[in-house]
Amino acid sequence: MRYLLLFAMLSGFSSTLAAQGPQPADLDRRVWVRERLASGGHRGGVKGTLEGIAGDTLFIRPVSGAMAFAVAPGDGRTVLYYNGRRSSLGRGALMGTGIGVTLGALIGFAGGEDCSGGGEFLCFDRGTLAAAGALTLGAGGLAVGLIVGALSSHEVWTERRAVRARPLVVATPEGVRVGLGIRF
């Protein structure tokens, strides 16, 4: 009973839910609204600039410069915020090495010989030549991948996890109001 009375008292003193309003830092930021598919992936979505927030509706101006439109968040929608560009160094190194190792192994395996005769002075069997080709072309692919990855970059988008509940203390001319902001 005591907690019910405390809840009723705090509910009466609470002000508007400030957690529902737009965050000043979010306005004029690039956003990407994507819809989740049943398979867990995402559909392409819409990229644009966040113009405003009214309740649970986002007003986004597309990159193309068209008129702003409203997007109501749903269970299957994700709002991603732009966080700059980053180098693709690691991705380039992995892709270059993978391609180099694969091509080197295939070329080495195809160029190797059957050394079962024993009468030849210098013979490279398929396994040895495949390993040597994988190491050689893998190192070359790593170098090329590092160079290409360092020269290219990709956009970084992050999903902001909303705080579910936070206390609110607002100073008013009548006094201080205390409440709880809930964000859905």
C-alpha cells in the first residue's frame, strides 16, 4: 500500500515525459531507417537528415533533397545514426589474403607433377607446389589488400539503444517536480 501511495504521489508531480522529446544533438544528423525482414536481415531503407521528431514520428529529409516525410517507428524498424567514415584496412587485408591464398593453391595444384617415378632430379608434387603458391600469392594478396583497404573507406552506422526509464527533476516557478521518463 505504501508503494502504491508513493507511486500516485510521484505521478501527480511528474512533468511531461522529456525522454519522448527530440534530443537536441540528434536533429540535423544523418539517419538511416531500415526495416527488418523475417529472416533477420534488413531491407535497404531510407537515408536522410533528421528534421524533427513529434511524439513517436520521425521527420526525415531524403538525401536526394525531396520533401521531408514522416516515418513512424514500428517493431520491425531500426533507426541508425551516422558516425563517420572509417578505413577498410582490415577488410582489404582479409579479402586480399583470402583471394591470394585460394588462387595460389589452385595454380600450384594445377601446375604440380606426379613425382612417383623417382627418376627425375627436380620434381615438385602437387601438395608442395600448392602450399608454395598459397604462401607466395597469399603474401602478395595481403600487400595489395592492405594498400587498397587503406585507400578506401566505408560509412559507419550505429543503432542507439534508448534508455528505458530515467528520473526527471524539473525546476518550475511553483517548486520542483519529480517524475520518471519512460521511452518506448
